[in-house]
Amino acid sequence: MITVEVLLGAGFIFILRVVNYAVSTVRTVAISRGRRTLSSALAFLEAFLFAVVIASIVQDITSNWLNLFAYCLGAAAGGWVGMVIEARFITGYMSVSVVAHQQERGHDIAVALREGGFGVTETIGEGLNGPVVMVRSVVVKRDVQNLLKIVRKIDHDAFVSVEEAHAIHRGWLKDRDNPRARNADY
């Protein structure tokens, strides 16, 4: 029989599991960025929450399917919440490389990106079929789509590669509050 006490218990398990998975996601990001102290503290919290939740589940797993359902649903929701936290509150940087097969288009892309407040390095190189221009920029993750719109507007056929930049030191990044570039040292 489902009572208020049973529902509250399942709700408690759900909430703890959401927090547990969200902490796990943020801890994973902290590990990938070399934040040892933060990732260790989050690992402690994650293990503690897991132990509390699993103890609540295991004691009557065969008779209380609602707790098991809350546990699984909390894991799914917690992964989603963790990704929202990561996207919203943890600044990530991306390295964007653009290869234009026509030199004038490559230079036009670099100029347009600079006008858009992005720091850009322009390099002339040799591709399979002749000269190319490579344009590279490191941007805040949430600015990638804006940068790509500028690139596509000028050269829809340009080759684009986007990779996570784990650490950046010195250079120019677009400032969200001030469209002029600012010096970066993170």
C-alpha cells in the first residue's frame, strides 16, 4: 500500500539521487580540468550521498518498487541537472580551427571574427589541392555557435574543427559584458 510515508521516502531517495548525480557530473569536469582539491571534496560528498541512498534501497528492494523507481529516475534527472550546472556555471573553453580553401575567404573570416570581438590567429598553409588559410580561435563554449554563424556566412564550405581547450594561458577572449576583446590568463 502506498502511504504518505512511502511517498516521502521515495521523494527523499529521488532528491538525494539527483544531487548525487549532479555532484558526479561536476566532479568529472573538475577532474578533467585538474582541480584536485575540488574533485576530492566532491568525491567525498558523492560517496556519502550514494551510501545513504543505496542503504535506503537495499533494505527492502523486493517489496518497495517505488524506492527503486525513484532511485533510477533520480539518476536520470541528476545527469540532466549536472549537465545544466556544467553548461551554466562552469566556464568551458573551445578551440575552433577553420580551414578555408580560398585565401581571400580565409582572411575575410578572420576579419569578421575580429570585428565580432573574437581573438583570431590566421595562418597560410598548403592543403591537398593548394594554398589554404587556417583561422584559429579559442572561445568560451557558449560562444561557439555565434562564431560558427559568422564562419558559415562567409564560407559555407570551410572545414571546421571544434575541440575542448583544457587550459588556456594568455591571449584574447571575447568578454560577454564588453564586446571588445580582453586579455585572458586562466
